[in-house]
Amino acid sequence: MGLVLVDNQKVNEAEGAYPLLPHERTWSSRTLFLVSISTSVATWCFLIGGYIGNYLNAKMGVAALTAGMMIGMLLVSLAVIPATAKYGIDSVTSTKPLFGNRGWIIALLLQYLSVIGWNSILLIFFAKAAARMLIITGIISESQSSMLISSLAIAAVITIWLLLKSGSKAVKNISAIIAILIILVGIWMLYMMVNKFGFQAIAAAQPPYASHSTIWNYTTGIEIGLVSLIAWWPYVGGIVRIVPKASQTTLPSMLGLGFPVAVMSTIGLLSVLLIGVPDPTIWMIELGGMIYGSIVLAFIAFANFGSAVIGVYISCIGLRNLTIMQKQSWNTVTLLTLVPICFVSVMIPDLFFAKFGHFLTLLGVFFAPLIGIQIIDYFVFRKKQLSMKDLYDSSSSSVYTFWKGWNPASLISLTCGFATYFYLLNPLTYGSNTPYQYTTATLPSMGVGALVYWIITRFVVIPLGRGGYKSKQH
């Protein structure tokens, strides 16, 4: 497919929604690994670890977040990687066989909103870190911080927009530099905390909001790890599709998107247990001193750009599935993605920052049943075969039309999954019902969504001849 002409601009196919041909998939396993690390490791890790530190001590917290995150990453990989890596498509496109050639708009909306949330956190953290550094060094006063944070957020949005002019090349180039620095700085931050407080103090530290039920606390730690990692659903397809072989994608993405988040989240976990706050922009100077602390703060501010650039890139690929967006220039699409992020970062930064825990659990509500449904559809019913022609056919002749472009089986299954999650764990109050303390909310929600989808598809959709399940796939 090479290059396509859009609004008198040459746009590489990697910036479009159409499937990439083998010669257009230019990333190696190493590139995917580095991109995955720079995507996953950002300041949201500190907040994730901080929420787990509210309920668990260091030993149980590390075990829970590692288990939850690696299980979550495995489930996301099963749902997204096989189809996207095999056919060179993005996460949103991979849902057309289960939602329908119109119903996939649901997946696009979920992707768009989740990326806005994640990147708003990054830009807010960036602005706070940069402002904190300038206050500490005496360049500005505390009274000027609010205005500066808003200005820095706007400047960050403009910078990301400029960086993304080269599309996937920007993602690749930025990631190679940031990934290695992230690992080194993370190790150094952990060393400073251990050196300052010692292993004995770390082992003795107790979580501030632990429930009287130990199993509830541990399950909640796993739940937070799960929802944090299944939220990679929008990201995975957009990056693995640029790797030429499916066999080269699973291990780099699992290790790059899963394990590093657990390691860096440990910093936030220990921060809450030892200092009382997960935000390193507050305590870094105290631990590292003026010089080292300022260097780390500067890096934290800079590192967020890597994750933000990738997040916006992924969101743009999803938007390209819309016919109207296919006619727009790449710069216009990136701008449309950045505007709501800018609004949140400038207008309601403190409110969104304070509600980050609710944002995490809401991601579980939406993505858990979707992942369960996608696994069942691709492996059980589709037998790992999709029709490329029908994926990009929005007319009634497509086998993925179902009923006027919508598949009721997926809509009913999503609703049942939502209801299951809300019953087990209210994402707004963290109030729970049995058997949440034994099962988490994410896994049952995923299981219920998958089971309902299997029943309706097996006994209603297939017998009625909808969805192309009996037709020859190619």
C-alpha cells in the first residue's frame, strides 16, 4: 500500500487504519520491547502503586501488584495480539467481527476516553514536576505555580503535536532513548528509598487504609493491578501491528508492558507506606537533595512525553477508522486527540488527579468484559481467521453486518459484564459484595461477558446465519 495521499500530504500507512503489509511492518522485537517500556513506565506507576499501598504492606503489596499486572497483561495479549499481529490491524479494527461493522464505534469510544484519561494524568504530572523543580530552585514562587502548571500543560500539548508530525517514527525514536533512562532512574529511586529508611522500616510499615479483612486487602491489590494492565488494550494493537511476525510480538510486549509497571509501581507503594504520598515530585528533593532531586524531577517531567506521544499516536490510529478522519491530515487528527487532553490538564487537573482511583476501576468495568468477549469470538468461533475484505466493508454485504451493523450478542454480553463488575465492586465507592474478596471484580466480569457471548452466539447468532461464522474465512 506504500504511501497514501491525504489533503496533499504524504502519510505513511503506519498512520492509517488499513492493515499493514509485511514490507510496511518495520519494527523489530527490540524496537517493540523499547516502545513497550517507554509506553508503560511513566508517573502513573507511582499512583497505581500508591493505591495498592493504601491497603497492603510492602511484601504483600509487591506480590499482589506483580500477580495482578502479569495476569492482566496475559489476558490483554490473548485478546489483542493474535489478530492484530497476524493481520497488521489496530485494536479498534479487531473488534469489528464481534461488534459489527457499525458497532465497533463502541470500542473506538472506549479507546478514545481511556487514552484521554491516561495522557491527562501524564501531562498533569509533567506540569507539577516541572513547576516543583522551578519552585525549589527559586526561579518562581509558590503563588505562581497554578498559572505555571496550566501554561506547562499547554506547552506540552503543543510539543507532543509537533513531535507526532512524523508519526510512528517519532514513537520509535523517542522510545529508544527514554526506555533505558527510565530503568536506570527507577533503580536509583528504589535505592534511595532503601538507603534512607532501611529494610527493617520498610518491612514494618503499615498501610493507612487497610480493611480488617486481609484477604479483601490482598484481592483489592490484585484488582488494581489487573485493571491497570487490561487498560493496555487500546495500546497493544497499535504497536504490535508494526512488527512483521506475530511470533516476535508476544514476549516483548508482555515483558515491556507488564513487568516494568510492577517494578516502577513499587516506588509508589513504598512512598505511601514510608512517606504518606505516592507523588515523587513532593518527596524527591528530601531524599536526593537539591541536585539529584532536581535531576530526577526533570527526568520525570521529560519521561512522560514518551508515554504521552505513544498514547496520542494510538488514539489517532483508532480515529482513522472513521471515514471522516480518513480524509483529514495526520496533523489534524493528532490535534483533535490532544484538545480534550489539554482541557482536562488545564481546567480540572486537581479534580482528575484526586479521582484517579475511580478512573482505574472504571477501566476495569469497560475493558474486562470486552476482553473476555474478544477471546471467545476469535479463538472459539472464528478459529483465528478473519476476512480482511469484510473488515473494511461498511456496507450490508459485509459478513460483519449482523443486524444493520450491530451485533446484539456483544451488546448484551457487555451489559452483563458491566452489571457483574458493579455488583462485585462499586468503582466509585470501592464498596464490595461477596464473592469479590475471593474472585476480584475483573475476572468474573470477563468470565460472565465471555459466557453470555458464547451462549447467544452459539444458539442464536450462528443458527440465524449472521456474522459470517459459517462462511469460508480468508
